[in-house]
Amino acid sequence: FPLDEVVNETLLTLGPCIRKSGHQVIKEISENVIMDSYPGALSQILANLVNNAFIHAFTDKEQGIVRIEAGPLGDDEVILVVSDDGCGIAPEHIGRIFNPFFTTRLGGGGSGLGLHIAYNQVTGMLGGKIHAESEPGQGARFVLTMPRIAPQRDDIKTLAD
């Protein structure tokens, strides 16, 4: 599948949420990046990262920007970066953000599972890596590196099974 199509479809699905938020999502995706991977997992990862930015990054900002950038990384990998210009992640939290049930919004609608699910899908299903970079007041960047061809999964059932 073309990576830019999955990003476009994901943003189309998130359209009502994006419009309601008042924030802007900008995408810069290299064309002709073809992947043999799991588009559903990739779409869920993107949705979790964008929604996470809306919930956490812009608590003190009416109009924030989320940027999605992607392109080839050599011949066999793809890099995808989701960044925002929000408040950033506190240094004491950044090492825990991928832990299950870790949230700074307890009782405020966050379950603490969005980034944990994204981490597991990137590292498991897609065979890649994800890490976060942030400085308070300078926004956050989530950097994903993934193989263009996901590892074979023997535990996934197909319709033919």
C-alpha cells in the first residue's frame, strides 16, 4: 500500500475531531513510499498519536499544529515523525509515556493506553521502533522507524483460514 494513502485516509477519518479541536494537522509525506505491512495498525498508531497531541499538548493553546512527516530511510525502512508545537512532555514523565495506564489526565478522559498500544503495534506488528523527544514548552516528537516490509506473522488468521 502507498503510505501517503493510509495517512490521508486516517486524517479523513479523524476529520470531525480535527475540525472540532481547532488545531491544524499538516502532512508532508513522500510520494511513492510503498509498504508491505499492516495499514490498519499504522492507521491506529497515527490516530493515537494525533489524538494524544490534542488531549495533552494543547492544554494551554487554542490553536496548535500537529505535523506528520514521512519518507524513505534507505532502501528498506521508512521514517515517520508526528510532532506538535504544544507544551511538551515533562522530563519526569517522558520515560514512562509508553507504560500501560500511565496518564497525566487521570479522570480527564485518558486511559493511559493510547501510547502503550502504539508502542506495541510499532515494535510488534510492524517490526519497528518508536521513541519520543521533548523539551517542556517546545512540543513533542514521536519518531517511528519501520521496515517497508513488515515481519511475517504466523499468528494472524486470514479469511481463507
